[in-house]
Amino acid sequence: MYEGKCLLIVWSPGGCERPYRCPERIAKDVKSPKAYYIRKLASTVKATRQDEKELFELTGDVPFDDRPNVHADITDLKMNLLVEYLHEVGSDLAKSAEEMSVADVARNMQIASGPAECFKPKNVGLMFFNPHPENFFRCAWIDVVDKPDPTDEGMVEQTFRGPLHVQLRSALDYIRNRFLREKIFKYDDRPEAGRFWNYPYRAIEEVLANAVYHKSYRIAEPITVVVTPEAMTISSLPGPERSITDADLAACRMIGLHYRNRRIGDFLKELDLVEGRNTGVPVIVNVMRENGSPPPIFSSPENRDWLSVTLPVNPHFREMENPISQRTALKTAPTSHGVINGETCKDDSNIRIYTDCEELEMLKTALKTALMSKPDKILVRMARIVQMILRNKIETTASLAHKLGVSLRTLGVDIALLKKIHAIDRIGPDNGGEWIVLLKL
């Protein structure tokens, strides 16, 4: 109501895909040509060619991740995720954030914009500070597919959702624990041992983090990681900008002039999840070389619709029947050229490969000598604890209890007993420390 009159207010916020064309005139049963219009002083006029160019340049200056999302509300940003991030990156804002409103924190972090009547979160804010970004960006998740057989028999698929940095870390932990294997050589002519992995973790981390960084979140396709006995392939849509040629891809040179998601990159860098500008690909190439692995393969069609990065398995793991689900054994046949895990060997062709089940049985047998009175069921459970610690030295007690299906109290009793018989030990605090396995097989 204004001076006794009832006024109808129509709020028309700017859209994310502007500029928009509208009919030049409106008439019944007449199809009118469309044009762009702009506001000049108090008048609405048809845009000239120069005006249109400026409109498109203005829109192009705002990347998708830095645009306000008109379909979301400021309450879709969750305070617990905001505060957790601020503490992790050591921001001064963390001290006062818990006493502020979500809107004030978002304004300070520049993850929301607009007037008070239409204050909206930006896309990047929803990607990092909403527990379900896929509600706003279809297929904004990571799929990891284990394909141990070309016929897809035994294929296992795992999906990782949540804020971008959370799903990235979860996917990397899963890949490290499920797929990565290491071989250790000790030589007669040098004091240090030789180590190499089927896939170097640093290369995987860099490829997957860059996929999260450069993916288009307007395309309803997830990032996929496919692991076979021969290679690990990480794919995302779209591919690199068209200024990068096929020769550049073949030579592993991917220096782009423009970044698709500047703000996503800023957040990932703050969290130490990606390298600096144009340094990701050299890191991947160098890490693969240092591990003795074949170079990475970058693939993208001519129209750059997608990009796949293939990390070939280290040649020393190719002879395994199924390197994805097996571990290197601790013993080998003796020869005269080197030592692996304390015994001499000529080369890695004599290495004995044990399956997970065989390894579990070996651990159980080793524990049985110190725990003669324990039932077989408890011996198996304790052997599984040791096996999981072998896979991941930073495994948490909560995670161990969940995987074993036991209470934290039961797990605590098992761990105390394993420490007592010197099968395992803990270095450092409960948060931030790591496990070591002392059990001899």
C-alpha cells in the first residue's frame, strides 16, 4: 500500500544465461522477430551490434561457478560446512563465523550475491557448502568402477557424493586402499631399498583433482574412474579448450589460456588439493616417470567433448593374474642379484603373489602362536584388523569398527591385545598418527 493505493510489485532478477532476446512486437497470431534490448537512461532501446558484443562479453566474464543460483536459497549453505572449511584453511573469519549469520559469512566469503530482496548463493558455494550438490547440478559426483575382467564379470561400482572436496578425498582414499600396491626391492650394491607402485598415488590425486576442477557442472555426466588390470582411466566432460592441439595432448602439454571454474580452483588450492597454474600435467608426467611407469596418455576427440587420462599400470605388475585384488608376498625364491624383504632374488619374476584370502590366513596363523586360547572367530577378526592396517596406516578406529561390524569397545579390546603381543603399534596421537605392523610372517 502506498498513499492509499495497492501496488503490485514484480521482481525480475537477472538470469544466469543472459542476455535474452524478446519479440520486437506483440500481436495476436503474428510471429515477430526477436531482438536484444537494453536500458539507456530512462528508455528501453533496441541493442546495436556493438551493444550486443558488450552484452556477450559481460556475460562471458562471469564463469558458471561464480554466478548466483536463482533456484537456491541462502539457507542451502550449511553453517557447519562453512565453519569447518574456514578452520581447515586457517582463515581469520573462522574466529567470528559461528556468531554470524549464514548470509554474513557467505557475503564475506563472496559465495553469495545480489540485493537484500534477492540474495542468492553462488554455484561455487552450493558445490562446497551444501551436503548434496547433485540437487542443483545433475550428476555432480565421482564414479569409481573396478573392472577386473573384460567381460565385466565381477565389476564393482562405487559412487562418491557430497561437497566437491569431500567426495574428492573420499574417492582418493577408496582408490588408495582398494587398488594401490607396492613392491620393495633391496639391492646388494646400495643401502636404500627400491620401491615402486602399480599406480603412483600422487599422479592419481593430481588427475582426479584436475577433473573436479575443470569439469563442466552444466553437463549431466559424472567424473568416472575405471580400473582394469592394465590401466586406470579418469574421464570427465568436456575436454580441454580447442586451442590445445592433438600434438599438445600427445606431448602431454596442456597449457590453457582460460579456466572453466576459477572459484572451484581457488577453493581446491586453499585445501591443497590441486597444484598451481598449469603445473598439474608436469607433476603427473614426472611422478609416473619416477615410479618407472609408462607415461600418461591424454585423449580427447577433435571437438573436445571429453577428456580421458590413462595411467598405465607399472610393468612389474602386469604379470599378476589380477593386480587389483592381490598383494605382493613377503617371501621370494633366493638368487644372487638382490634382496626383497630380506631375501635375495634375481628379479621380480620370482615374487610370489598372495591373494587377500591367503594373506588373511597367513596373518591368522601368525597370531595363533601368541593367542593359542582364542577362538578361531576372534583370530580371524584380529587378522582382519592387521590386514586393514597394512592397507591403510591412517585407518581410524571408527572406520575399523564399522568395517568389522563390531562396537568401538570390542575393537578397543582387540587392539589392546594386538599391541600387547607386539603385533601392531601406534605412532603419534589418535588424530594425526599412524599404525605400524610389527607382526612377522
